[in-house]
Amino acid sequence: MPDGRGWAVVTGASSGIGAAFAVELGRRGHQVLLVGRDQGRLDAVAARVPSSRTLAADLSDPAGLSAVQAFLTDPGTPVALLVANAGTGAIGSLVDVGEPDLRETVEVNLTAVACLLRSALPGMLARGSGGIVTVSSSAVDYPAPQHPVYAATKAAVEHLTRTLRAEAGPHGVVVTCVRPGYVRTPFHDRHGAPVDDVPADRWQTPERVAAAALRAHDRDRAFVDVPRRRLLDRLWPHIAPLRRVLGPVKRRLTG
């Protein structure tokens, strides 16, 4: 993990996991740029982060994305760590999700992430140090009805992370991806996700996710699951397809 020299940039920093990252990085001594859509909420988080600045920007808007890229490439604000946390995701089957929502999900969750990483990397590579944290989701491990595009973009972010570790890791840049499960943030309410049936013990706090991600990054780990996946969680992606195949056979044998 880079030390307090240089800036840390956190996208989606106005609430939830992004806000938790910003507060923890400020505690560690970083100067922090908080990026989000809502200036008022950014200001409220920034009040808890010493040596911070805010940038209100919509990453699905080319102008907003360009504003963040300009900060990342400015020699006067060398960036030691980029936390690509901002994300969105319309709820619904692929045929029911409106095309504007589909495009926004891809633009924020994948296109913007790739563009921001591309902007941050040259300075890090030139200095021979730096760090990137990407945010995926436990949804990538399962069939994700009602979240097809969201899950697909998060899977793509994981592949991007693996590739960047191979490309940039040998040159001093640490790249880590965190896979949160269910987290108490405004995300579910904002997108109307049904979560009433999720057991209480499966919920995590944003602070726990951010702390676990940064600890993993300190140790140069590629991926960290929050919470740690149980054995059934690891087996389910293999069990579920098998159940779909064997289900009709079982019905024929017992029918």
C-alpha cells in the first residue's frame, strides 16, 4: 500500500463503501479526492476526511469522466492510489431493463473504470509505485436473474484486475479487487433490489469491506471476499448447473 505521500482518489465516495474508503484513507494520512454525483453528500463525507477535496462528477457523462481523468493525469496531483468503487445497476431481466439504464450500467461499472485506470497508470508506472483497488461483487459467482448486466460488468472488472496485475505488477503497481457480498448501503434502496429475505448474518458494513480491501492491498493480494466465502458458496457455481441438468431426470424417474 502506498503511504501518505500522493493523493488517493475514491469514486462513488458520497456514501456506502466509497465513503468508508475515503474516511479510512484519510485516517491513514492520504490526501483524498472524493468523487461522486451529489455535492452535498460529498461535502458531508469530506468533513470527516482531513486534507480532502471533492469533485462532483457523473461517470456516465463524458464531461464528468473527463474531469476525473484530468485530476488523475495532472503532474501537480500525483495519485498514489485509485479506488474505482462507483457502480450502478438497474434491476430487471435483460428484456425488461430499458436501454438507457443498460448503457449507464456498462458506462459506469466498466467503461469508466477502464478509462480511469488507464489515466492513473502512466504516472504510477513512471514512478515505479502506486495502487489500484477495484470493486466487484459476489454476484459474479452465480446466475444473477434480475441483475444480468450488473453481474456481467463486475465479472469484466475482475478480468481487468487480473490482467492489470500481470501488466503493472512487475513495475511496482499493486492491483487488488474486493468482492463484497450484501452491504448496508443506499445501493439496494436506490435500485429497488429485493433483499428482505437475506439473512441478517449475511450483511456487512461498508467499513468492514473497506478495511478488508485495504488490508488485502497492503499484502499485495489479488482478490478478497467480504465476507470470506463458505464452502457452499465456493461449490454453488458448480452445483447449480448440475441441479438444472439432473432436475428433469429426477422428475422422470419419480413421476
